[in-house]
Amino acid sequence: MSGEVGTSLKARLGAGRRLTGQRKVIADVVQASRDHPDASEIHRRAAAIDPRISLSTVYRTLKVFAEAGLIEQHSFGGPRARVERTPNRHHDHLIDTTTGRVIEFRSEEIERLQAEIARELGYELTGHTLELYGHPLRGKTARTSKS
Amino acid sequence: MSGEVGTSLKARLGAGRRLTGQRKVIADVVQASRDHPDASEIHRRAAAIDPRISLSTVYRTLKVFAEAGLIEQHSFGGPRARVERTPNRHHDHLIDTTTGRVIEFRSEEIERLQAEIARELGYELTGHTLELYGHPLRGKTARTSKS
DNA sequence: TCGTTATTGCAAATTATTGGCAATAAAAAG
DNA sequence: CTTTTTATTGCCAATAATTTGCAATAACGA
Ligand SMILES: [Mn+2]
Ligand SMILES: [Mn+2]
Ligand SMILES: [Zn+2]
Ligand SMILES: [Zn+2]
């Protein structure tokens, strides 16, 4: 009922690419992550499953996964790149500056406006980065919550 | 006719802050820059005016300027932080992925939507990052151009 | 003019990420 | 299943951007 479930990881990696034990583990870790971990956090989680995984391999694997379109990387202001599996439907993020919590959202209207603005400037939009920063309104509790 | 022209750099830096020769030069360089240079480029331009300026001082000065709200820093995808003097009116950027050129734009509607989305999620918007990436439409020449 | 102390230059330190290389293990062949 | 080929890994050194320690220096208020 939701798109593309039947393609193997192996296939998605592309020709010439090997499906190693560490890649399987890292892929599992990324898939299972509902938050947006950075490389060392992924390494921590992966090493907990299989200790024979180095941080270098995590970095190299994330790069391969990114090239294969399996994951997306964000910066969220900080110095370390943060990762999430490529979502079925694109979304952007709001970062709670008081807690660091990351909330996902999607605005059809903003998406449309961005493409329109690019076109008006003479460009075809190929990608974008939209991050909102803010603090909770007094009294109100956030609707969604993901770190 | 445009806001706040009468405040001295010295005053804007805040109490306890000294207006040194290198800070004046760096401020001038930033003011004069119509593009979005990174630290070493600013150092290059500043050193051309006054050789007694080190890269360390550029970094430290940019941090002071940022804290004072005199400049803004962007990443534009790359690894080095890029700088521009705080504009009188906020704007966002479109990066030409074929040339690296940076084009500034402002959309009242997107600005409004962002605040609205944050509010709906239970947050007060305090800042945001919006960067569009794209390539020129065949045949059409970009309207504005700044790197 | 002077004294206090913020600021600077220089070099070393940090932090995140990348790259070299020999050892290892997918997966292609036989 | 065994052999062969070579992508991938672990370890560690190398980068790249930015920060920091410290003694020397220069703002600037008294
Ligand atoms: Mn997300
Ligand atoms: Mn700008
Ligand atoms: Zn979006
Ligand atoms: Zn904006």
C-alpha cells in the first residue's frame, strides 16, 4: 500500500557494490532510527549490534547509501551531519532550540512556492533546505516529537 | 530613509568591546562585500588592506560580529561558513549548482507560511534557513547574480 | 600620560571527516 | 564446493575548518 517495498538493499546499492555484514547492520540501524542520528551515534548503535564495525566504515557506508539515494543528510545548525532514511514523502524540519528536538512537517504550499520562485529567477529547482528554529509557545505542548 | 544608519560600529559591538584596527578593516571588508565570502576569503581581502591581520583574528572577529548581530553566517551546502553583513531586510538564497553563484530573493508569502507552520506545531519561530538549489533553465539568463 | 585588560599573532589543539594500505571476505567463476 | 577476483574493512595517519593557550600589544577610560 505504500510504494517500493519489494526492492532488496543489495539491488538498491547498485552494480559492483557488495552487501557486507556491516552494511546490513548500518542499514538496519538507519531504518530503525526514528530520529536523526549523526555518524558517531550510528556507529554506537551499530557497534552494539555487531562490534566489528569501525567509525570509518560508518562514514564510508553512509556516503555509499547517500549516493544510492537511501539516506538524506541534514546539518540542523550543528557541525555534525545528521542522517535519516530517505522518506517516502519529502518533509522539512523544525528544530526546538530549547531541547534540540526535531519535528518533521510538510507544507504543500511552501514546496510549490519554492519551485515557483526558482522558476521566476530563471532556474529549475533541484533541491532545497528548509529548517525552522523556534521555542515552544508557553503552555502549549508540541504535537509531534522526534529528535 | 533606510533604518539605523547613525549607530557607530563601536557602539554596536557592545560594552567592553574594543574597536581595533583589524576590526575596522574586517568590518569594511564585510560591508563592501556584495557576495558571500568565507573566512579565508575575508582574510585575503582584509590582509590586502592591512597585512597585520591574522586568520585567527578574522575568525574571532566574525564570531564577535555575529554575536553583535552585525553579520549572518550561511553554509550553502559547503564545508566553510559564508558571511554577509546583516541585511536591512531579510532574504533567502538560491544557489546555482552549476556555477556556485548565489542569488538572493525574498518571499513574503513563504516567510508568513513558515511562521504559521511553526505556530501550528506549537512553536514560536525565531529563525530559519531556506536555501534553494537549482540549475538555469535552458535559454533563460538569471535575473540577479551574486556569488 | 598611564594602567588595566581586551585583543592579537602564532602555533598547537580540536573536531568532523577522509584517505592509504594491507588484510579480509563478498560474489563471480570454475 | 573451491578458487579467483577485487570491493570493502579496520587501523591510523592526513585533511580541513575552526578554536584555543599564551605572551606580547594596543585600546581607551581615568
Ligand atoms: Mn526527517
Ligand atoms: Mn545574502
Ligand atoms: Zn521541503
Ligand atoms: Zn527567509
